[in-house]
Amino acid sequence: MSPYTLLLYGSLVAIATSGLFVISGVILIRLGYRDYHKAAMLSASMFALIFVILYMIRSSLFPHAIYTGSYRALFLTTLWSHTLLSIVNFPMAATTIYLAVKKRYDRHKKIAPYTAGVWIYVAFTGWLIYFFLR
């Protein structure tokens, strides 16, 4: 397996795992399992960080793929919304984690659903972009 393929698949697994941990974390907090929720969300954050590292390494070593399909407008809409929301989600996630660590749960509860929604969207559209480029 080539280094490019390892980095690509590693990043895809990392972002999918991150998204699944976010979904698990949402379910766990709704069921009242605060400690498991915390573990799931910290795991989601760790896998997101792994994704970013792998993505940056891959992007710096290999050229980006160019979309040549017939759904260009849909691809670009997906790509731009994914990119913009991934940039926005970083400070949202950092703030959400900070509020939880500082036990400011009233403020944490207000921002967390938006952070989780954006995070899941970004993880899902990351996979969608991968399939567009295949």
C-alpha cells in the first residue's frame, strides 16, 4: 500500500470514528451517562486531531485530486460548506470543551448541540467529498 493510500484511509477512518464518537456522546448524555459522554467526546476530539494531522501531512506531500464529474455545482457546494464549517467548528469545539472542563454546564449545554451538529455534518461531508472524487 502506498504512503498516499495509507494517509488517505487513515484520515477517512479517523474522521468517521470521530463522527461516530460525537453521535455516541450525544446519545449518552441524553441517557444521563455523563462520564461516558465525557469519554466519548474526548475520544471524538482526539480522533479529529488525528484526522487533521494526517490530512495536513497528506496535503503537504501529495497534490489534491480534481473533481471531473458531471455534478460540479453539487460538489463545489458540498466542498465549500464542508470547508467553511470545518473552520468554524474548531473554535466551537474548543469552546465547548473548555466550558465543560470549567464546569460551566449551563453555557456548555447551549453551544454543545450546535457544535455536535456541525461536527457530524463536517464528518459526513468529508466522506461525501471522498466519494465525489472517486
